[in-house]
Amino acid sequence: MKSATLPNLDGLIGLARRDGVDVRPTLVRVLTDLYVQKRGHTHDEAHRYTELTLSLLAAVDVPTRAAVAKKLATYAEAPHLVARRLARDVFEVAEPILKFSPSLTSDDLLEVIRDFGPRYASAIGERHRLARQGLDGTAAAIEPPTPVEAHPATAPPQARLRQAEEPPIPPAKASVAGAALGPRVPIGEHFLAAGSTERRLMLANLQDGTLTPAERAFAAATSEAIRQLEEDALARRPAAFVDGLERFLLVSAATAERIVDDETGEPLIVAAKALGIPCAVLLRILLFLNPVIGHSVDRVFDLVDLYEQLSTEAALHLVSSWQGAATQEKRTVRHQPLHYDDETRGARRTFEHARRVSEGRPAPAPQSERAGG
């Protein structure tokens, strides 16, 4: 490639090796300095830089790779292949690329999270937060949702009912796992049926400092239960995950299925908060459980942010409502005859018996006696 910006350095590398002096760390630093000084590269320049840099990165030490990563992290035209290579390096090298590089795609970031775990995911999460900051480097203010009471048309009844409840009491975890939650007004159904904007408004309003005794008695999931849920998510077994939620939340199977299938992920965040699932575990669950959610790194980290902001009491209010709905379903179960005409035949026998008695005729023997005779 004929370029004053990117000279052909292969001969210098070969000479350095023959003389016993390894100048490759210096070469890759200089090469990168020259590359980022120029805005706008031809396809040939980008290809040549990528080829040389990838070759050199494989042979230099961690401090050198970290220096290259810092220079390329904020450079808008960093070659994609180089950025991806650095993002999959040791954390010291990968961190600035994961936080700042615009050259990485959502697929690249998701693969890094899946392959390298929570520490790398945390750096990517910082990238998500930095993207929402103002130009002066300070975090953009997030206005709290308008209280539900200000919108009577959309206000859920709990916003008013809770004012008459007991004064705030710090949440207390029961020592017995799986304590049942009492039935409440079905705000949980309202939440599942609402859109994302209304859901977040409701969540902000449910952080009211009150918990019923049954809600305070609800115990977080055990470490074994959390491990099982994570395994089901990583193995992409949504049906098994639904079964787990049904057991650990004490909700109906239909509700658990709606939580898992919801493509916004917000009901799953509520369930995770109530169960006390650690944030790192939740991140992996979000990535693998529902493909619609896991395919978008922005959505995943938006949900992680929601999880961190959500209070446990708001989550418990909703879980209490879901549990109450499950209890109500059990109460409304009705006896069904074994045979379709059992009730009709029973009424007919009663009528026949009464008619015989009124006519002075003996009543027929029971069917069991006739069969035995």
C-alpha cells in the first residue's frame, strides 16, 4: 500500500527480529498513533492497518495492547475487526473498548457478555449509561414519573387504598421459604395488560413505603432455586423456567407463563426483584431466556437499570396480587360430574322414589343390592 500515513513496516519488523531487538510493541503503538491522526481512510488503508495490527497484537504484551485499546476506544473509524479483537482480550485491554468504542455491534457486545461474564458485562453496562449522559459529562437528569393521583383516569386503585394501610415498616424476610401472599386488588393483572410506559409509572407509584404482613413474610428464593432458574435459562428451557416461577412465586402457571413470554421483560424484572435474584445472574437470564429480549444489548441493559431502580416493596406488591389471583382461581374451581348425565339421572331417581312413596308402592332396592341379588 502506498501511503505516507501507513508505510509498509514489514521489512522493519523482519530486521528487528534478525538483530535480536523486538520493536513490535513500539511499531504497533506508532502505527496506531498515525492511524488515529487521520480522519477518513480508504478501504486499502483500513485493510492494511487491520492486517498489520492484528499480526502485531498477537505478539506484544498486555500494556502495549492496553495502550492501543485506549487510543482506538474513542476513535470513530477504528476497524471493526481490531476493535472486536481487543474487546475479547484480558479485561485491562478490553475495558476501554467495551465502554466507548462505536465500532462494536450489538452482536459483538452480546457475544462478549455470554463468553466472558459479569465483569465484562459491567463495562458494557457502563457504556449504556454513558450513552445517556450529557455533553458536559454529567448524567442527564431523569425526571421521576408524575404521581398516579395526578391522572385520575389511569390511576390504579391501590394508590388510594394504600393510604389507609398500616405505617411504613422495614421489610423483613421470613425464615420459611415460600410463605403465601395474601390476595389483593388485582393490580398485577393491570400491570401485565398495560404498556411499557404505564407499567413504569405504576412501578414508581408502588414504592409507597408500605407492606402488608403477608408481603413482609415473603421469602426470597434460596440459592439453589436461583441456580435452577439460571440453569433453565442458560439451557433455553422456558417451560422449565415457567414451572420454577410458579413454584417459587406461588403464582398460577398461566401467570408464570405470561411473565416469561412478555417481550418487554418488565414482568420478569419484577419477579427477579421479589425473589432476590442477583444482578449478574439476572443479566445472564435476560440474555438467554427470551430471544426477543436477549438479541438487543440496549434492551438488556435498560432492564438491568430498571431492576436496580426498582424497590423490593413495589415488586412484592405485584407478586402479592399475582398470588392473590392464583388463590382466587383455586377457590372458584367447581365440582364436575364424572358422567355428563350424572346430575340428571340423580334428579330422576329422587323424583321416582318420591312418586312411589306417595302412591303407597315400595321403593326400589338400591342398585348395589339388585346387583348382588
